[in-house]
Amino acid sequence: MMISSDEALAPAANPQECSLCAALQAIIAYADGQEGSRISVSMENGRLMLTGEVETVASLECAVFIAECFASRPIIADLAIRPQIHSIAPRHTARRNLYLNDNRSSL
């Protein structure tokens, strides 16, 4: 997951809220299954706001679970699930090497 600077981390905001958002964003970023996620954490009216995109529903559920366990505040998850693109091109078949000679002796 990519960690990016966010408006929630502006110096004018409450330092405790900024610390909470930064810590939670880092924990989510390094959690298993979040490698392709881009989640930002901010505070809005005393609630944690998770915004961005994830790769799967499991990634979304994991991020929300981490936020629930980490902070005892209401959570709003505005996370989009990135659609997976499937290619319709034929798969490459394994090629056999017809020119392979095994010249080893049977000893």
C-alpha cells in the first residue's frame, strides 16, 4: 500500500488526531494483503475516515477490522474495490525443447 501525505495531517489539526491517523495508515499499509491498496486515513467530525481503493473485498474487510481494533472511534470506510482485468488472450503453452540431448553416461 502506498503511504501518502494527507490533508488530515496538516499542522493546524489536533496533534493527537494527526498521530492516530498517521499510525493507523501505516499499520494498514503494512498489513498482509494490503500490498496493492491505496488507503488514506483522516478524521472527520470525530470519526475515522478510510478513503481510497483496495484490490479485493477481503482487503476492504481487513482494513476496516484493523481500524476497529486500533481506534475506539466510529469508522467510515469509503473504499472502492478496484476491478480486476482479465485477459482473453490465449495462455502460453509450455514449449518442449526438442533439441535437448542428454549425453550423460549411465554409470
